[in-house]
Amino acid sequence: MPVPNALGVPCTAQRLRFVRSEQELMEALSCWRDALVVGQCSNLVLPKRLERPLLVAAWRGLRLVREGADALLTVAAGESWHALVRYSLGQGLGGLENLALIPGSVGAAPIQNIGAYGVELSERLIQVRVFDRRRGRVRRLAPSECGFGYRTSLFKAQPDLYVVLGLTLRVGPCNPLVLDYPDVGRELAKAGRAAPTPRQVAEAVIRIRRRKLPDPKRWGNVGSFFKNPIVSQRTADRLGRRQPGLVAHSALGGVKLAAAQLIDLCGWKGRRLGRVGVWRRQPLVLVNLGGGEADDFLALAQRIQASVMRRFAVRLELEPTPVQDGPAA
Ligand SMILES: Cc1cc2nc3c(=O)[nH]c(=O)nc-3n(C[C@H](O)[C@H](O)[C@H](O)COP(=O)(O)OP(=O)(O)OC[C@H]3O[C@@H](n4cnc5c(N)ncnc54)[C@H](O)[C@@H]3O)c2cc1C
């Protein structure tokens, strides 16, 4: 069966099943123990042929419990992330506005701790409900148990340990607006929003994203193909002396550089390599120019990584997960 994916690469799965309830998931996992669980395939680089069984998390459900002015939202993995953001804003509950328009499912959100415009999922999470694949039982994990970091988590580091069943998030006025991201500030100022509501922040974020990011329906892409590298203060100082205007922000574990700037400085913006290329408005994004396959993307990514390594001695890590071809080990 063909597997639709945001990168728009051809992929045929030998065994694929849409799983519509937790009960169905447990049954499917008991016969397909090595199955790969996915959501909407917007952060995967899929091979042409996939031997490993694929289970698509499609179980749904949403519950809102008011707690004073705030609320707890408990959501099943198969719900759409952006629909959840819209629902929360529709209830007058802020907190998720900076994460508007991120493609994909709720269940995948904790895998790389999705983040955008100064907010990460982990800052809004109360609990992750998981199915422990080795022990065969359901567990509830507190955020402190999930190993969250910048675009990473325990789930990403050890992908076959748990299936995410659902999340509980805290939304509402307990989450003050995060407006310090320059693009967001500029967009709100342009719209004359001096004291914006969460919904107006979401609208600003949506406008920025639509302007900057290619629509995966037209140009297959997975958003950022690389993570922003985190380097030591010494490395950042050395690079800053060599490269005037180098963007660097302090981050947990060191100094975060802007991968887009490093890629741009290596001359990759807007370039193409066969059937794939580097998006002209955002060089972090690699796009399918027509007929591109997983190997084309990985070859382009390797060339970019090598350029950045040669010029800055900085290693760029991939953000999406490349799925290996052939049967699971
Ligand atoms: C145009 C575009 C823009 C993007 N912008 C951003 C952004 O701003 N910030 C950001 O953080 N990301 C961004 N992304 C990446 C992507 O949207 C997120 O990673 C999203 O969470 C992926 O959801 P998905 O359902 O498509 O996951 P998939 O791609 O299907 O899966 C991603 C990973 O999660 C695992 N997984 C999925 N569901 C489960 C589950 N229930 N249990 C266990 N494991 C699971 C999969 O095995 C895989 O390893 C962008 C992608 C695109 C296409």
C-alpha cells in the first residue's frame, strides 16, 4: 500500500493498518511486535519499500475539564495537532497559539517535543499516557520522566519503548503570551496589535508560517530538515570572531546557532540537487521538486552537512527520522 507522506516521496508498505482504538492497537501489536507506529508522516523520510509493518495512530477523543480560569485538555494520539490548537483557542483558552499550524498528530507531538516561536510542547504538558511495548501495560508519564530537550525526548531516543496513547495539557491564562520571538513581534506590530489575544498571536504565527514555509501539498517537505546546533561558548566565540553577524542565543547545554544562517553562508539557499532542493525563503527546509526520493533528500542533506562542517567545524543533525529499508532488526 502507498504511504502518503509530507516529503512526497514514494513509499510502499507491505503491511499497513489504521488503528482506530487502543484495543485495536494492542491486538495489532500482539501480532506485529516490530511494527512502526506513525501519525501523519510529516517528520519521516520513508524508503521506497517498507518491510516493517506500519500502524497509523488513528484513535480519537478529546476531553476538557475546567479548573477555574484554566483547563486540562486530554487528547488522544490520533487527533490533529492544529485542530487541537484551534479547539483550545475556540474555548477561549490560550497556551498553544505559538504552536499553531504545525502539521501532524497529537501523538507525535512529544516525540520531538514540537516547538515554534519560543514555545515547546513540554512547557504545556501535564502528562503523557503511553503503552509500554515491552511490559505490555499502560503507564502515565510526568514530563520530568520524558527526557524532553530541544527537538528530542526519551521517545525519540528509544523509539520502540512506548506508543503514545494521548496527552494531557494545561491551557488557559496560566500560560502568559510568549511574544519575544522577533518575527512574531514584527507581525503583531504590523497588524497594530499592541495587546494581542492568544487568537491574534495564533493568526500572526499562521501568517508568518504561510509566508515562509512551502506548502507540503505543493512542495513536499518536512519543515526544518536540520536542528539548530548547540555548541560550547568557546566555539560560539571563535565562530563569532570569524563571522560577523553570526546569530547565537544561549540555550540549555551551550549556545544555539541558527542552522539556516550557516547553510545560507555556505551558499545553499535556493540550490537544487537533481529532484530536490533548498527552499529559497528558508534554507532549513529541503523540498521535493518533483519525483524526489528518500535517497535524494539524504544525499542533499549530507552535502549540506559536509559544507557546514568544512567551513564552521559544526555538525548539523537531521530533525526528521529516516526510516531504514528492509525488515526490522
Ligand atoms: C511544513 C512543516 C512544518 C513543520 N514545522 C514544525 C515546527 O515548527 N516545529 C516542530 O517541532 N515540528 C515541525 N514539523 C515537523 C512535524 O510537524 C512534527 O514532528 C509532528 O509532530 C509530526 O507529526 P506526525 O503525526 O506527522 O508524525 P510522524 O511523522 O508520523 O512520526 C514522527 C515520529 O513520531 C513517531 N510517532 C508518531 N506517532 C506516535 C505515537 N502515537 N507513539 C509513538 N511514536 C509515534 C514516529 O514513529 C516517528 O518516529 C513540521 C513539518 C512540516 C511538514
